[in-house]
Amino acid sequence: MNQSELTEKEQAILASYGLTEAAKPKFFVRRPGTLFVVSLVTAGLYDVYWMYQNWAAVRDASGKKLSPFWRTIFAIFYTYPLFKLMALTAKRNGYDRDYSAGLLAIGYLFVPYITVAGSGGRVVGVTTPLMYGAQLLAAMVSIYFLVTAQQAAIFANSKGRSEPKFAPFSVFEIGIVVLGVVATIAVSR
């Protein structure tokens, strides 16, 4: 597919963010398995970094004055638009896999909370292995939604090439992963 195969509404969404055919964001991506693992072991801390970097990519490509920091802090409002921009940018480059950015955003943001609410919350000092298992499963399902959206971003970056390129982890990213693992262990005790 190319730009002409996007609907008028889809073209308008990209244009509203300044993402014309010439202004293509270089999304921040990781190998799907890598993103899945680091998101899981950092209990979502890496996701915050991932979200920030992707909004920075949109800002840099579009030249628009938008704040990646605030869009990350208020992710509940800005996850859907980011997932939608990833999908539309990929579609413009020929991505044929269609997904609902809204459902992915809802799944990513709310699946873990539904599980905690469904367990009645956690009574201080009382946690069963079943509750841990349910929370772990919910986290894995939530991350699956994130990875699904990222696959569109990988396609958008690679412009349809079969072998996308992934940058190595920076020292800062390694620090985030270590901090996230330490915090996850500390909180789970």
C-alpha cells in the first residue's frame, strides 16, 4: 500500500501530526522478544522509556511542538494516538496487517488493572501464588498488546525490508533495565 491507499480520514490523522510522506518518524523499536522480556522484568518501567522515545521520534519527524514527557506521563490519553500513528505509518509503507489501535491501547493499559481489581486488591501480607500467577499472566498479555503495536513500527522503520535494523542497548537503557529489575524484586518481597 502507499499514501494513496490510506483513507482520507487516515491521511488526515497523519497530517494532523505533521507526518506527511516526507516526514517519516524513525520509531524507537526493539526486537519483539527483547521488548517483551525487558518490559516484563522491569514491571513496565522500560515501557515508559519506550513510550517517551517514540513520542520523541514523532516530534522530531513532524517538527511539531509536542512534549514526549507529558505524552508519556499521561499515557492513558496518548497510547492510542501513538499506536494509531505506528499503524498508519506502517500501512503507508505497505503493511497489510490490520489491527485496532484502540483495542491494543485498551488491552495494554487496562488488562493488568482488571486482574488486580478482580482479585479484590491485595491485602497487606496476604498474597497467594494464584494471585501472583494471575498478575504475571495479565502483565504478559498487556505486553503482547505493546509488542503487536511495535511490530507495525518495525515495519514502518524498515519500509518493507525483510531484515529490520535494531540499535544496540545504550548504557542508559541498561541502567533502566537494572533499576526496573531491582525495583520489581524489592516490591515483590
